[in-house]
Amino acid sequence: MAAILIHAAIPLTIILVYALVAIWGERKIAGFIQDRLGPMRVGGWHGWAQSIADLLKLIQKEDIIPTNASRFLFKFAPFMMFAASYAAFAVIPFSSAYIGSMINIGVFYLLAVTSILTLSVIMAGWASNNKWSLLGGMRSAAQMVSYEVPTIATVLTVVLVAGSLNLMTVTEMQAGNDTLGFLPNWLIFQNPFLIVAFIIFFISILAESHRVPFDLPESESELVGGYQTEYSGMRWAMFMLAEYADMLLLSLLGATLFFGGWNSPFGDFMGGPAWGFFWFMLKGLLLVFVMMWIRWTLPRYRVDQLMHICWNILIPLSFINLVLTALWEVIF
Amino acid sequence: MLNAVKQSWLTFKSIFTGMGVTIRHFFGPSVTLRYPEERMELPKGARARLFVNIDDCIGCNLCARACPVNCIDIETVAATKDVDLGKTSTGNPKRFWLTRFDIDMAKCMYCDLCVHPCPTNCIYMVPEYEYSEYDRSNLVYHFSNLEPEMVAEVKEKAEQEAEQKKREREEMMRKKAEEKAKKELEEKKKADEEATKNEKENGGE
């Protein structure tokens, strides 16, 4: 029992601390990119306590439930959304010494559990009884269902090369520095098709975690927040938390699949479980940084463009890539 | 197919160009001025708030007349003979008590037209821009340095002097009138005398 609680608490702590840092970081990055400073006042040094102040503010907010909303679904949706992204952390190997659950179908479990996110978004959109929310929820459902296909296809490419669905095994086989004599044995350096796979995977996870340029479900300027329109206070904060957790989850998955997970880039130097955790989070947070960087660079796509990119470009490309990777594996 | 590859290449190229621009700005300097702690230095000749060096003012009213929105309100009282108000720093003699010199900065439109006519350069703009108020009446700046009792005293004195001058003038007028009347009378007398003389002379013939 105690072991279960500890195993449950570790990813939760990581998510919560990460969310506080990432929300502050996102605002700082936005500020710096726009030649501003971002939050500077709360807490002294560069406004580091801004997220805590925001959290305190959100706790004090009124919890509004619209009269015509479906009460149970409305209240339940944000928690289900967070639960879905939190549950997926169970199979992420944070370091060589720690993984929540050592199951053999880790990748499959992760993809299955994150699909619940779509359901909770539709739940929130439908239960709000508001046209903006419904439109946002529908857009989100269409987007997530579509982009799950290229994500799965690229993950399958990696699984094909690695030969395992267990993320710990996938990470372990990326240890060492033998590629071309000096590069780490990370899967992205293993064959050229995996680079293409990573690009497709990255574009898809941008769409999966509702980041710009694919943030159509919430699109502030068009749908006034999409499925979040009717939410306030802590329920809204749960949505934001789930979104940031999802972002971290998919970035960490990307780091595990393509960038060697907790393996140090210098072979045995700076290895070990603690350094492993450091390297893993560093890789994940770098991907998160690139996502934020893209957010403050690119404008939002239209819905038809979004669908065009997914169905006409990414899905054919990812399947061709899968076949070519299989051929590469047979030949070499 | 070739076109699709070309399009994709252009797309990626534009995305990376954009990301290059944003990362340059990310590491570049920020333009934010953290206002209460840091302040921008105002350019030379900035028009922020009117100020009157009341010691140099001669009460000529030129600024009030130049003001297009009538935001300058001046009341002057002529100095009595027994006081010498001295000279301004530019050497002009001061002849008026400035019992009121109010500028309503709520009305002012910062046109600078009042500054140029001033013969002693005593009204000018100062680089002081933090003077917001909760009540509009607080934006009226009083530059006169006379105490209310002083104002009353000065006014009374001036009135008395004016009264006296009026009386003196009336006296003078009366004297003049009297003199004139006397003169006329004398002339009349003279004329009469001459007339009688002539009559006598004529009658004696």
C-alpha cells in the first residue's frame, strides 16, 4: 500500500512542480521573445513566485456551474482530463532506478490512456451547454483523433527498431556511444528514417497537446477559450494543469523514444540514477521549450489546413516511413 | 510530387526563418522600462507641466491673453505708492501685486503659446509629469504667494489709494472747473466793463 502511494506521489510531485515552473517559464519566454521582461514582481528574482500567486488567485475564484449545464459531467470533466494524463506517467522511466509500472505494453498503455483526453474534452464541451464550448470540443475531438494516427505510426516505427513496447527496455538499448564512433546510441541517430519519424512525431504531439500552431480547440480569439469557456477557478486550473502535464508527458515520451531517455549523452560520464533523472528531465524540458518557442513564433492554422496537414501529408508520410524503416531493418 | 516537395521545403524554410528571428529576440535585450523604479529621461523641451516663477512675474497678463483655452487666470492689484515691489531678475520693475495666478492643468493643452510672449521668461514647462489627481479641482495650480490676509490688505490699500486718487482728481477737476468759471466770470466782467465803458464813451458824445 505504502509502495503504491509512493509510486503515485512521485510523478504527481514532478507534474505539479513542473507545472508551476512551466507556467512561469512560458510567460518569461513569451516576454523575452517579444522583447519584454515577463513577470518581474512576485517573489523577488524575476518573479519566480508568479505561478504560486496565480494559483492562490484561482483558489479564491468562484466555482461557477451554468444552470443549463449537465452538472455531473461538467464537474467531472477537468478531473478526468488530468487523471488521463497523470495515469500515463506510470510507464515513463524517469531514471534507471525508477519507473512507475514495469509493464511490457508500456507504449500501448500510454497511447490508450491519453485517448481518454479526447473524451474528457468532448465531455467538457458538451456538458457546458454552450455553442463555443461545443465547437471547441468537437474541433478538439476531430484534431486529437486525427493526429493520433501519425503519432501511433511514428511510435510504431520506433517500436519496430527497438523491438519492445516497454519504455524501460527501449531506453536501456539506447545506452552507449558507438554511433559513427562518437554519437550516443540514441534512436534518432540510428537511421535516417527515424529523423523523419521524429519530425512527424513532434508535429503530431504539438497537435495532441493543443499547442500553437494547432491550438484550435481553445483558440482564444475565435472560440473564446473553446471547451474551457464556461469553466472558472480551480476547475479551469485543472484543465491547464492537464494541458501542461500532457505537454510534459508527450515531450518525455519523445525524449525516451528518440533521445535515449535517461541515458547521459557522454556515455558513462555523469551516469547513474540521479544524473539519469537530470538528463531525462533536461531532454524533456528542452522539447517543452521548443514547443513554447514555436508557440510564440507561428500563427494558428485553420481547421481545414489542420486536417489537410494530418490526412494528406503526415499520415501517408508516416506510413511510408514505417515501411521504409522496416526495409532498412531487414537489409542492415 | 516535385511541387509538394518544393512546398514542404518552403514551409520548413519559413518556419525556421521565423524561429531564428524569435530566438534572436529571446536572447536580445528587452525594451521594458520598469516604471516606478526606472524612468525615461524626458527629451529637451518636453511639455509636461506649466510652472510660474512668481518672483519674476510682472503681472502683464500676456500669457493669459495668449492662452487659447483660457486656463490661466490672473488677478493683479496695482501697488500703492508707499511700497516698492522691486525688480525682476531681468530688470523689469514690478508694479502689480499678483493676488491670483491660477493655471488649470486639466484644461491646458500643452501648446506652449503662453511661454513665448512672457517678457521676463517666468512661465515655462517643467519635466514633471506625475501629477494625476482623484479630483479635477486639484489640477488647478495656485502660483500666487500672497497670503489671503495680505491680499485683502493690498486690495484695501489699493482701493483706498484709488479712492484718494479719485478724490484728488475730482478735487482737481473741481478746482479746474472753478478756475475756469472764475476766468469766465472775469472775462465776462471785463467784457461788461468794456461794454459800459464803450457805452459811456458813446453816451458822452
